[in-house]
Amino acid sequence: MINHQENKMNNDTKYNKTGSILIMVLWTLSFLSLLAASLGVGVRQRITLLDRLESRDKLQLIAESGIRKAIVILNQDIERSEAQFTSEVKAFRFNNEKEFALMNLRDGTAEVSYEYSDGPGYLPMKRSGVVDEESKINVNTATEIVLRSLIKTILGLDDTRAHDLAQALVDWRESPGGEIKDFYSGSYYENLEDPYPIKKANFEIIDELLLVKGIDMPTFKRLSPYLTVYGDGRVNINTASRPVLMALGLGGELADKVLYVRAGKDGIESTVDDHVFQKTYDIASELKGFVALSDSEVAIIDRLNQQEKLNTNSLHYSIRAKGKLNNSASSTIITCVFNTQESKVEYWKEDQ
């Protein structure tokens, strides 16, 4: 009887030990399963991160390749045209889907394009090509009057607010003892939450406009397409937009006459039938061959020539390349400004 009880107790102890071991094994398996799942998630996250980094690097290279190819195309066209600005050159650089719309690369495609609009009220359209920086108003050389006129046209401000913003732009660049009198906005910059000194020197990049009193991001986006920091301040009469022509002092009616003649028979800007002015002192006489000009309109053009405000060719071009991966919606954009005379990139911006 005692032996039977001892055997039963030994068996119960054996079963209890076996049960405990089984439970421990199950807990261990559960823990290992959770650990494996956790490690799997971590590995997948790392793989996803590496894929994203690799994709970003590829996109960067694709967009950069688009920039480099556009520079090669631009240099070849300059050599081919012997640096002359013709209707063929204008169409090739500013409205050329064949060369700029779709650049097939190994891992994706790049396109070089820009939004074209002739000012407020005109719907922007996408065009394949580069942008002429000398078609814009140089913010480093323009007078307050020119800047005020441009600001009124683009932003629709009244005289007082347009004057204040134009004055702030001039004040930012003017060194002490310059032309600006009875105006000092230094206290505004000194009292900002993150203060900085007013520059009193030329704008170096167009993004610097965002530092000027009165210019926020929405204002910058509307105004910057008509302003530049490149070139000597002369505006290319063959490519300047209506707001720029008006800011120079041509007025709406005379600006429209220039645009009408420039567009050629098809009425579309940047096509091979455009009329291109070759010499600034011939602008008025050439216009008279197509439209009627009053004596006052001729005087305006002559005055701009005397002041050396006009040009018929350009040296600086903005290039915006968008890179896309094959079978992916991901993309990235790089923008640069290329100096064709010195064959160098003067500005480079990468948008993620």
C-alpha cells in the first residue's frame, strides 16, 4: 500500500515536472516567436529605409543628369548659332519638347520645363526648355520706380504699399550714403524674434528676397519669376514678359505692340516664325514695319536705349529638371542658373 502511494506520488511529481517543462517550452517558443516577429519588422523597416535612401539617391542622380544634359544641349546650340539670338534659337531653347520634354535614363526619366505665363490674368502653361534670366528685372540694378511698377502689376498693390515694398528692396541692397534718403528699416530687422542685420549689399541669390521686410512665401512665389540677380541689368527685348516691359516704362499699349510683333504670324511666342530684334537701336524702326507707333512711343524706346536698359541676347539661363523613377510616382527637382559666357553654374537648389 505504501509502495503504491509512493509510486503515485513519484508519478505525480514526474507529471508536474513534465508539465512545468512544457509550459516553459511554450513560453520560450512564444517569446522567440515574438522576438522573431520583432526582428522581422525591424529588418523590414531597415530594408524599406535602405530602399528609400537608394531611391532618393537615384532620383537625385536622374535630376542632376537632366541638368547636365540641358547644359550640353544649350552649349551646343550656342556653338551652332555662333552666339546669335534668332527665332530658331528662341524656339529651340524655350519651347522644345523634342530635346527637353522626356530624357530617358537608365533608372528613370528627366524633364526640363518651366511654367510660362505673361502675367496676372494669364493662365500658366507648361513649356519644355530653359528660362532666360535676362528676360527679368534685375533686383540689384532696378530703380525704386521700376520695382514699384512691377510690384503693382504682379501683386496688385496700391501705390503706397507698392512703394513701401519697392523701397524695402532697394534699402536692403543700398550701402550707407547711397541714393535712399529719409528711409531706414533697420529697426524692423533688429526687432525680429530671430534678428539679423540689414545687408546693405547686392542680393546674391533670388531666395534672399525672403529676408526682406514685406516678402513672405506667397509674395515670393508670385514675384520671383519676374526678378533676377544675374546679368548687367539690361533686359532682353526678345524674351521679356508684359509685366517686365511695363515696369521698364513701355506702358500696356506699347508692350502689347512689342509682344504682337515678337509672336510672328502664328501669334504664339517662342516658335520659329517669331520676329527677333537684333540691334536695340533698330527696335523702333522695326516695330514701325508692323504696327503704328506714336512719337511718344518712339521716344520711350529711344530713352531706354540711351539709358542702356535693353538688350537683344542673353547669357544666363535657369534650368529646372524633374527626375522620376521608372514605375514609381516619386520625383525630385533640381534648379540651377547657368552662365553661358563663363560656362559655369552660378546657382544650385535641390528640392526634396
